[in-house]
Amino acid sequence: MTQPHHEDATTAEKPPLRVGMIGYAFMGAAHTQGWLTAGRMFDLPRRPVLAALCGRDEAAVRNVADRHGWATTETDWRALIERDDIDLVDICTPGNTHAEIALAALATGKHVLCEKPLANTVAEAEAMVEAAEAAHERGQVAMVGFNYRRVPAIALARRMIAEGRLGTLRHVRLTYLQDWLVDPTFPLTWRLRKEMAGSGALGDLGAHIVDLGQYLAGEPVVGVSGLTRTFVRERPLPGSEPGSADGSLGPVTVDGTALFTGRFASGAVASFEASRFATGRKNSLRVELNGERGSLAFDLERLNELAYHDGTEPGEHAGFRRILVTEPDHPYLDGWWPPGHGLGYEHTFIHQARDLVHAIAEGRRPEPSFADGLQVQRVLSAVEESAEKDSVYTPID
Ligand code: SOE
């Protein structure tokens, strides 16, 4: 049967995009929101279907699948990947598993969405890019989940920079601050173990701001100087692990804070700060860009707003002004509420799902691609190398 053209089709008539998701914790829940809602609010060429959810604990995965609306469950990701009633594999597991799962999923002909950071090492990320390129020739699509690109104000900032409203860029300033590690009794979860997470604040939060910096500037970072710290070096082992009853501690093997500077080939300079020790900061992501003709500033705590300073205006009444990014012609706003009603964090995942469905239907490389994820990985790795050398320090006697 020929499929109706999507604009003429009712939602039920559109060809399904059967999603199989691996992992169902925080990111899994966020991605589920994306898959559930994208087709309801946007006119998509394919209809996302929550086909299968995979996790190792059978009872727990069934419970979440039931609540979130996934049709079936699996306890082995390999079984999920082998299923021929799955079109896309969505990877929401810790970083140490991304490469293996993505390579296997691409090999079985699936499209792939992989959470950030793309991998734990540059070598893994390179292998993933190679596999994604080969898969692209076969009509498959592979995307990495840097969701903050999908905040409408960030997408608008990118558009304004590309239009030349800031002129030549000089400064790109990004901070991503959380405080959940300030408490020294916070347990040693997987995010604090190098063998699972790859790195700490650097890979978790730094990956986001490196991606945003490169996306907004429209060019890659070509050099860095870094400084990392692990303030609390031992933490209680989580309750479920042996030894916890007697209050055993285990070593924290990742950074808690990463500061770095970067340079772009154009001559613009960037500063980055990623921390889990910024007391009082819960999920504070801020961006400011200064160019020869103007500046832009964004704060995730006020994510419906973008601050813009037009440096060509007479000084007398110039200043940063607030753009409320809720107009129908702002990025992604065509699917949402009337002006002023506002969006939130979860909408970034809905927009991510929307963009990925379009890329699949059009057979084009999505943004951010695995190659974009690899470029971020290269920057993170260079920061670690620089921090190990302590090259940022010129000692002062
Ligand atoms: C935890 O630090 C975390 O959930 C990150 O892993 C996400 O990528 C970020 O968006 C919010 O914080």
C-alpha cells in the first residue's frame, strides 16, 4: 500500500517510527517525553511509536514501561537491537556502553539517537563516526543528544549570529553549574566512576557547553588550556553495593570541576566552567557572546528569554534588551502556545525528537551528528590532557 503524503495523512495513517529505548532513568524519562509529545504537537512525517523499553531489572523496567506508555520490554539490549519491529534505537545508558550499543544498532540497520557525551574516549567516538558514515550510505541516521541546542532562545541566538548581528565574535563565555556534590555524604554513583562515566563535570556538563559554544560560534574550538579538581576524593558506596552497611568509602575517580579556556580559528576566545560544586546553583547554564557589533546572553533559568545588545545603537539609549522568545516565528514555536505562555526543559527533548524524525524522513545527516559529538570529545580529551600537565599554571614565587 502506498503511504499517504504526511501533510494529507491523519496521524494514525503516517508511517510509524518504532522506537526502542535502552535505559529508563532521568534521561530515559526525558526522551520518553520527547517521543510521546513530538507527534502530537508537530506535524511530523512519521509517527513515533513507543515500541520497546529495555533495562536490566525486569520488574523495574516493566513498571516504568507501564507508567510511561512503552508497549513491550526487554532486559537484554542485544535482544532489543535484533528485533525487526524496531526502527530506531535510543541510547540513554551510561557513557561506557554508548559505543558498543550504537555500533551494534547501526550494524542491524537501525537509526540511532545517543545521549551525550557521545562516548567516553576519542577512539570510541571515532569508531562511532565511521559506522554512522557507512550507515548514512544505507539511509540510516545517527544523532547525538545535545538537547540544549533545542531551546528556542538558543536556536534564535544561532540564527542571529549566522545573520551577522554580532559581527566578528570576540568572546564566547559559558558556564554550567550544579551543586549536588557539595554534600560529602552523597554516594559514589556511576557518574563519579571513571570506568562508567569517562569523566565528571567535564563530560557531563562541559560536553554541553563545548557543544553550545561551537554551535553558536559556528566553528570548532582548536585549542584549550584546562584545570580540573576533585574536591571530595572518597564517598560512601551506594546502599546496594557490598560493604555499604559498615559505611565503606570508595574513591571518586572523576573531576568535580573543570575550568578551561579555548580558542577558535577565527581569533575569538572562549571560557568554560563546569562544576558540580557550585553551592546554590542547581542547573545553571549561562552563555554570553560578545562581537564587534553586539552581544547576546542566555540563562537557562529564564529559558524563554534572550538578551540582545545592539552595539550599533547610539550609546545614549543602548543596552541589553530582553527578547521574549515565544513568537510563532521563533524557532520551534509554531507547534506551541500563544506568545508569552512559555516552554521548559522537557521541550528540548520534544524538539530533539521532532528534528530527528524529519532528518530520518528526509534521509539527511541530523544535527548534531556523531561527527559533532566526536569534535566535542576531542575538546574534552584535550582539556584532560592539558589539566594533567597543569600547563595553565605559571608558578608565582
Ligand atoms: C546531570 O548532571 C545532568 O542530568 C546531565 O547529565 C544532563 O546532561 C544535564 O542536562 C542536566 O544534568
